Amino acid sequence: MSMPEITEEMIFECFAAARKSEDMHQTASSFVDVEEYENAIMYPEFARWANKAGHPELATLFRKVAGEEKLHAVWLRELYDDIGTPERGADTRRAIEALETIRANCDELIEMNPAGVIEKALMVAIRVEEREYLDIYPRFRDQALENKDQATAEVYQRVIDSEHQHAEWFQGALEHYRASQLQAV
Ligand SMILES: [Fe+2]
Ligand SMILES: [Fe+2]
């Protein structure tokens, strides 16, 4: 019997990317939508996988990062107090569907191959945090600077620094995880 797999691509699909719009307010709304999705749905699900795979320390890390994603949304909401509940963007809707597809048979797959799933989840989290701090959010910051909105630019810069730290935390966790897997063999 062949073992079912959760591929790196399937996990990658669970992440949503915020979209820059011509209108800075819409850019902010997309940012809040994505950060709140990461906080409330995506990283908590990754934490659940880590617990199920027997790695409570990784679950703690995913929950810690989830809490910081919430803060990112709070920081920007302080400047845009009229955002309310942002409309789900196309990319968060797609990501939620991808996560639900995995969740449908995830528990069984994690029981069969916990190491593979957790390693891939960490690798993808690194890629996505890097995408945010190297590419997406610097463009949001620069848009704010072009619009002479220093306060918004400063929030995006704080977020860039924080996403950078997330990438480093996940990188450290991945190295530690790989070393522990080698020892276990
Ligand atoms: Fe974030
Ligand atoms: Fe992050």
C-alpha cells in the first residue's frame, strides 16, 4: 500500500499573501485580513499538527508566532480604525480551502508520517515569512513612504523586523528538529 503524502506544495497553498492595491487603505485591509487569518486559523492548525506529531515545543512556537501575527494586525488597526472586519480576499479564501482539504485527512497522514509533515511545515513557514519580510511588506512600506505617511511606514517596518525574526525562529527550530531526527535513527 502506498503511503499518502502531504506535499510541500499542499502546505504552501495554506498560506495567503497580502495584496498591494493602488489605494493604501485597501492595501491595509488586505494586510489585516492575511495577518488575522494567520493568527486565528493557519498557525493554530500547524500547532495542532505539531502536538499530534508529538512535538509540543514546536506547537508552542507556532502558537507564539500566531500571537505575534495578531499583534501585527492590531498595530495597523490603530492607524486605520475604520477597517472593521475586512472582507476575505481571494487569496485568504483559497488558503482556507487548501487548509480544509488537508485537514480532512491530515490526522491519519500525520500518524503515518509525522516527521515528514512537520519538517515540510517548518520549511514552508520559513519560505513564507521570508517572502513577507523581503518582498511583500517592504513594498507596502515604500508605498506609505511615497504617500508621505510616516506612521504607516513605521508600522510596516516593525512588521518586517518581526517577520524576519519569525523566519529565524523557524530556521532554528528546523535545524534543531533535523538534528533530533538524526539522533533518533
Ligand atoms: Fe505577520
Ligand atoms: Fe510572521
